[in-house]
Amino acid sequence: MSEAQEKGSNIPAPISSSFCSPTAAQFKIVVQAPFCGDGTYQVQDLQGNLLLKFFKSSFLCCNQVVYDANGDAVVSLKRKMLSLRGRWDAYRGKKKKYEPEDLLFSMERVSLIPWKLAFRIRLPGNESDDFTLTWNCCASHFKIYHNGAIIAEADMKRKFLIDRELIVSGSAGVDQAFLASILVIHREWNQCQNSGGGGG
């Protein structure tokens, strides 16, 4: 990832620069057991220190609200219903009603063709920064690109065929909350697809 590391300072932080590491870093996204009461996902460093928590915004939907280690709402991830390409939108904080300026990024499939395994992430009003998330057919290995250069990779660790945690390796200067959010969106989208929920 040397190319991405060299240009790390030029990579925008879609959620917050406070979640950027000055050096290449690893963290993990732990899939929480259902009904554990401690969120749907936890983001931790490799020593187990809490960085972020994801909670479903309601019992009946897959939308997520992301909180930092202090319990403050950082970003809300919302699935756009009836979107052919499985679009999700990310908004700053947690509100009952969001304004256009609250939009941090949008994410949707690059193609309706099933074997094109990629999402494109766009920042509002920014045509010069293009992020892409790709994965293998087993959804066990992921790559995240910024303008064609790899800025992060992730591997899913499974036990008895059940997702347990994602180990994420990010380049210097990359927004770790952003990386975690788009990987969680992918898993929620994939679960919806596998359960027949549609949405692209």
C-alpha cells in the first residue's frame, strides 16, 4: 500500500479526520451476538480497546447509528428503500430529519450485473475523489480504493461458517470510521440479499 501511504494526506476524511491514524494501522470489526444489548458491531483496536459501536436504529430495519467510545452519535447509515443498486446514505450525527448538508457520503453498486462485485462511494459535491469497495465471491476478502489506489484491505474471520470479525488494515491518513461504516453497510446489504430482501 505504499502508493496510498505516500498520498495519504490527500485522502479526504468523509466522516472525521479525528478517526485518521498518522501511520498505517489495523483494527477489527466484531460482529456482536443477536440481542446481546451491546450493539450490532463493535470496532476495536487489536488490543480490544473500543473505538466505535454500531446500533440498529430500530428493531425492524437494518439502518445503523454509529457511536464513538464516549457514546456520542457520529454517523447514521440509512438504506434507501426500493433502490435497484442497493443505495445507502450516511448522515452526520443522529436526527429525526436530515438536511442536504448533513449528507456525508452515498454508496451503491457500480452495476446491476450480479458478478460485478463492487460498490462506489461518492462524496456530495466532490467529483475528484472516488472510493470503491470490492470483495471476492465468498465475501471474505475486501479491498477499498481511493482514485484507483488501494487504501485498505479487510479479511473476514469465520467460525463454523458464522461471521465473527473483520480484520481491517488501513493506510496512513485514512478515516477508520469511514472504512468501518462502508464494510458494515456491505455486510448489512449482503445479509438483506441473502434473506431475499432485495434492494439491489
